[in-house]
Amino acid sequence: MSVVDASVWVAVLMAGDANHDAASRWLRAHVESGEATLLPTLALTEVSGAVACRTGDSSAGARATDLLRSAPGAAFVSLMNREPRPLLV
């Protein structure tokens, strides 16, 4: 199981990002391994905001959130819980 920071997701979603290729390769290999991917719920806001800011399009930020929610093997974890527990999002 890996906790994946918002910056990785932003790099994957933004083709012009300097880390796009490396992040995409890592995420693809990670998903193919079947290992769980944990994301803090805050990542939804961080990724949406970063994508919207970079593109100048708030709907692009909303689409990024939808992609995260449907990412294979992804489980969201609240930062408010004492013990990590996957949340239904």
C-alpha cells in the first residue's frame, strides 16, 4: 500500500508537467502491481485546485476530481481519523 501525494496526481493529469512521464510510469506500474493506493481526502481539493489554476478552467479541476475518485485501487483516507480507514467517496 502506498500513500500518493497530490503532486503525483497533478503531474499525471497535466501532460506539460515536468514530472508527467515519470509520474505516469510509476502510477501505471503501481496500479498494475495490484497494490492499494491511499489518498488523503485533502488530495481531492489539492488536485482540483492545481489543475484548475494551471488550465484556467474550473471544470478541468472538477474533471480531475472525478478521475481521482474513479482511479483503480484508490482508497481515500480522512486526515481527521486517528487510524487510517478507507472512506467511500
